[in-house]
Amino acid sequence: MTHILKLYDTLSKEIKALEPKDNTVRMYHCGPTVYDYPHIGNLRSYVFADTVRRTCEFLGYDVKQVINITDVGHLVSDADTGEDKIEKAAAREGKTAKEISEYFTQIFMENLRDLNIVTTGTQFPKATEYIQEQIDLIKKLEANGHVYKTSEGMYFDVQTFEEYGKLGNIDLKGLEAGKRVELSDEKYSPYDFALWKFSPAGEKRQQEWESPWGVGFPGWHIECSAMSQKLLGETLDIHTGGIDHIPVHHNNEIAQSECVSHKPLSNIWMHGAFLNWKDKKMSKSDGSFIKLSDLSEKGITPLGFRYFLLQSKYRQETMFDEESLLSAQTAYSRLLGRIKAIWAGLADGTDDKILEILTIGLTERITDDLNTAQVLAFLWDTLKNETTVSSLSKKDFETFITKTDAILGLKLVDALTADIVREIPAEIQALFAARTIARNKKDWTEADRLREEIKDAGFEVID
């Protein structure tokens, strides 16, 4: 049975089938600006992107994946004003811009590894390594009449691209000038954006380059277009990012890319929702962010956090607090324990068709716009169904867990081989004590009920 991957496309606002021209899916994911630690809200975007990749590979596609590293040009304002975030951090820490970007790139890569995000074959191009490609793209835009010069730099004229704002149906006329971007006396429109910024007069930046227009540095948006075209071609199969990228960054990408290629930048646009904290979006700008390493102090492992994220669909805005994270960690630990207990007790099953039925059930759920919540529910239902699991051979059970883990990335396969050592919680010890009392009273019904409750919690009683 052939399953088609159906994904929600932000541009058309419809569910679309993934239809790559060949067997290779070309994906571009907007990466981090490496001036500070990633917070767990940022990291949700990469667990989401990893789920896209894992699902494509599960379905038999080859994947070409790019996650860019912004190490220059991202200013503190969407309006291309203020300081460069990298240079500002360098001045604050008394380090070079390169030292800052390399340090936080390393932290980002460590976070990806801790979250079990697949990076094999993934390209992580840095904006500073593609300066010439960005200059070349600006020259093409200029030749086509889309660029004008101000005292601050070279700007893209959004009025030269009739479809500007089509992603998210942004109504430029209906928006207040200056609400998202500040109005400059030299700009033709408040929504025009910088392609190349001039270095301030009398000031030498740490990162600046010669260009046909003067010494300066690229704007934030141009890097993604230049690098995606260079590494993946003119039209992507999938482009992902956070929903905050829709109004400005991704519309700017579309404008500058499609004005040169005259082709769609991406066939499918996918955006992950916010991870909210205390009724607001987590943000570095106001210091309200939690690092992945902070979670360990609360007893939450990176994979426990990944489990928490997978409980919701990527398009679902999610509120988190310490209690919900701890609950997810407990559920993840129980899941590993349940898998190990079943594995230890399996005999040779006799029904060869069960694995095929389970694989179809798994595939139907993940191809429904990456419904990881339903995949987790399906996994739990399967593990709790004694008739189903007892019908599986050890080999088929291992195959089912391996297939599921290929999508979820929770290292479930380790439970089949690793000796999972866990402290038995007080509530489980209490249940076991109550069961012992029931057995001593020969109350076998209550003893069996308590045994099942213990089993549901991921522990096995062996008499």
C-alpha cells in the first residue's frame, strides 16, 4: 500500500501532497542567529524539521537538507535598524564576532545531538561563507529593476513584486506603517528591506566586505535565498520555519528569490507554532527563555523534552510549565520500561500479518500532516494490547519499535538492548505493597488489578 505524505501548506492554506520530481526531497530550514544560547522555543522548530526529515526517509525518499547559520547581518530590528546581533554580543563579551558565532554554533549543534536530531548529510552553511553568492544575487535583482540605493544601503522595492505578502495573505495597505517596521524618509515603502547595508561612516565593523555599492555587509534575508539556490536549486520541495517568519522574513525570501528565478521558491511552506511560557511567546529579547541545559536541573532529559513536544502537532501552539514537562518525562520513562518489559517476556508469536497491520496504522498517522500525537497514542495502545503484542515474534516486535523510533527519534530501540536502571517511585512501591497485602488475603482480583496498574506505569512484577 502506497502512502502519500500530506502536509499543510501555509501559502495555499491547504493540505498538499508531497510530490518531489524525483525520489529526492529538497528541504531548507531557517537556522539560528548564533549570538546567544538557543532557548527551548527555538529548538521546537528543529524537532519539527527533524520530524519532516524522518518521515520522508521512513517513506523511502532521499533527503537533501540545509539548515543555515546566520553569523552576520541580523540586526536587532526587523526594519534593518540597530546593531548587528553578533557584533553586539561580541562587544558585550569582549570577544571577536567569529569567537561568538563559533561558540554558539557549537552549543546549537550540541543541542541537536542531545535531542537526537538527525544531522547526517545535513549542510549547515554560514552566511559569512556565501558573501559572493549574496552579492551576485543582489546584482541580478538590481539588473531587473528591483533595487534602489539609500544612504544606509541597497534596498529591495516591494512594489516591483506584485505578489509581495502572498504568504499569510499580508495586506500591506491594511497594515499600519511602522507597526512591524520603522519608516525611513529614504524608503519608498516601509516594507522595503535591506539587501546590503553600508558600514557606518567612520566606523570599522569586525565583519564587512567590499561590494559594487560600497563596503558593508549583507542584510539578513538575502543569505537564505542565495544559499538555498546554491545548494538546493531554484525550487525547494519543503521550506520550514517558525510562524514568526511568515510576515517579514519568508515574504522577503519569496520576493527576492522569485524575482530572479521566476519560479516558486518552495512547493510547500511549513511553519511551526510557538512554545509559550507564562502566557507569552518565549523570547531572547526580554530574557524570558529557558535553555535545554536548564531542564536537566529539573530532572527533564532532552529526550523527555522531545517527548513533550511530540505530544502536540507542530502547528499547535503549546503552553508549557514545569508540571507538564515532568509529566512528559515520567510518561517517556514509562514508555521505555513498558517496551523493555514486553521485550523480555515475548515468546515466538504466530501471526505474521500483525506487523503489516501495525506498520499501516503507524504510516497512516504520520502521513496525516505529521500527526506525532496520534503516533504516540497508537504506540501506547499497541503496547497495552496484550493480544496484539503476544501475537508478535521478537523479531517483528523489534521491527515495529524500530519503525516507530525512526519517526519519533526517542531512542526507543535502546530499550530492547540497554539495561534500563530506574529508581522505583514511591507510588509504585506503595502499589506493590498493597498488592502483596491483597495476595496474602488471597484477594486475587485486587492483586491482579494492582499488577495491571503497576504494569501500565512501566514496571513489571515477577513473582
